[in-house]
Amino acid sequence: MIFDNWPTSDPDRLPRLTFDACLPALVRRLDHRALADLHTRLEHQGTPTLNLPHTELLAPDPHLEPQLELTTSLLDALRQLHHELHTLRTSFQSFTERYFARLPGRARRDVVVEYLEEQAPRAGELRKDLRALDEFLDFETLRERQTLRESRLIARLRLIFIALEALAHDLLARAHPEDLSLLSQHLLGLPGAELLRTFAQNRDLAELQPLAIRAAHAPLAALLHERPDALASDWLRLLIKIAILPTASSWLKIAALSTLAHSREAGLDVLVQRATRSFELPDDWHVQAHAIARLAELYPEIAREHLATIELAPTSGVPDAIPIAVARALSGDPHPDALAMLERLALPASEPRQKVRAHAARALTA
């Protein structure tokens, strides 16, 4: 998954008012079965009751109400799926403990029958499973079935997070600048929005962690920039912890850094730390390159000062991605120090790597 493809929004284009409009075409094609199930869920939910902050907004967008309705419906679906996944996992864990607490033979078979009776949605399926007990149905088969059920729920959750991310980004991009902080607080206070933080810190569902942070990114970034005092401290602590946690995946750290970067007070030090040195983990160059790009984009003066301290020589074992990230970060910067760094990276005498020189030369001509 590419993590620099944050959703874009143009107030002159049609707003995202449907679930499908919030999902990339490729995602809709690849996850069409999960999408069909979610369509059914959303249709059965009906129209949610909203408590809109209209009277407090300076210039409410005409599409605000339908977009908030869709957000509320998606969060309701998120709560349902979270409950189903928790129930599914808890049930199988209980079955596993009971199964291995019995001696092999009839006692374990009775536990399996009891579990099948709990799980079978229809009597016909239960009869098929009971007949299969004497042929192929055993604990390993049930574990494979459990994994398949979990993966289907996770696919639905993945679509919910992607849609929430695009919808929040579009909603806030259309808002008046004076209304950003109020709308961001409203979004993060909707029923079910607390689950975004729950998923963001759940390492048992590591593939969903960065998606949960991205789903909350737009309102979190707006509050970090406009009203950091209004942001829940739980979110801030979690983002900082993830950004510096050695065990977090590179995708997760990048998602946390992208949000933290919008706070000069809370995120700048972490951003500088990740941009100027690696923690010597296998994929930390990826995080470092991303931090360099964000630092230069949001704080160019500070970036110029710190990028000069990064060891870029090929003899130091630095991967090509780091000097390339520096070259891209300095592209278009007319400051003499930036031009001097780019010239060093573009000269064969000081930089033997052709790919790095090419990026530096391109940055010099930008």
C-alpha cells in the first residue's frame, strides 16, 4: 500500500456523498464481495439521527448534512463489525481452551459438536457439519474456517476505514477555515469514532492500525494545527508512542508521523528525530525518508538546518533512498545552503551513485 496517496479534494468538484464515491475504483473491484455486504448493511440501517452544530458554524457547506449522515452510518457499521469480530474471536478462543482441556476421543468430539451448534446459522449446515465429523472435519479445519471468517470481516473493516478517511478529508476541505476545529471535534465525538483509536492501538490487527490512524487523520491534523488544546491527550500520546516505538511497522510509524507533523509543539521534535537519524531497524530508512519529506514540506527553514547534519556518504552504508529524499525535499528551495547541498549530491566527485545524482540534478533545475 502506498502511503503518500492521501485523498485530495476540490470544492469545485462533486462532493463525496455515497459510500462508493469514497472508495478508489481499484479497491471497489478487488473487494467487490465485501463491498456488496457493506451496501446491504448500510441500506438496513436507515437514516441516522444527527445533532448538527449548524448554529455554531460560520459558513456551513450545503453538503455537510448528507456527508455527516454517511459518516455516522459508516461508524455504525464499524461498531457492528467490531462487535462481530470480537465475538467471533472470543468464541473460538473459548472453544480452543475447552477442546485442548479434554482428552483426545469422545470428549473432544463433544466439544466440537457443542461449538458447531453455537456457530451454525442454519439447521441444514449443522447437519452437514455433523456428518463431516466422521470424515474430514477436525480442529484444523475449524481453525481454517475461523481464519476465513476473520479475513472477511477484516476486508469489510478495511473498506470502512478507507471510506472514512476520504469522507473526512472531503468534508473538512469544503469547510470554512474558521469552522475547521469545531467540525473536527464534532467528527471525533461521533458515536463509534472512539473505535478509530481502539483499532489504531490494537497490535492483534496490525494491518488495520495505519488505516485507523489515516481515517482519523483529517480531524486530528486540523485540531493539532488549529486547536491542540481541544485534542484528547489519549490520541496525542498514542501517536507519539507509535512514532518512536521500535516494534511498530514502518507503515504505522509513517501514518502517525504524517498526523503528528501538523503540530509544531507536539510533533516537530519527533519529526526532526526521525528525519535525522535511523534507529537501525530493517525498514527504518523508509520512515526516515518520509520524515525528511514531511519536515521539508511543513517546516522548510528548520529542515534545511537539520538535513545538513544527515550522513549521506555511500561509504556509511546509507541506502540510496535517504539522499534521494533529501534531494526531493530541497527541490525548488532557492536558499544558498540548499543549493550547495544539491550541488554536492549532483557531482560525480562527491556522489558516485548515478540515481542519487539524477535526483539532485532534477531538483536543481526545478
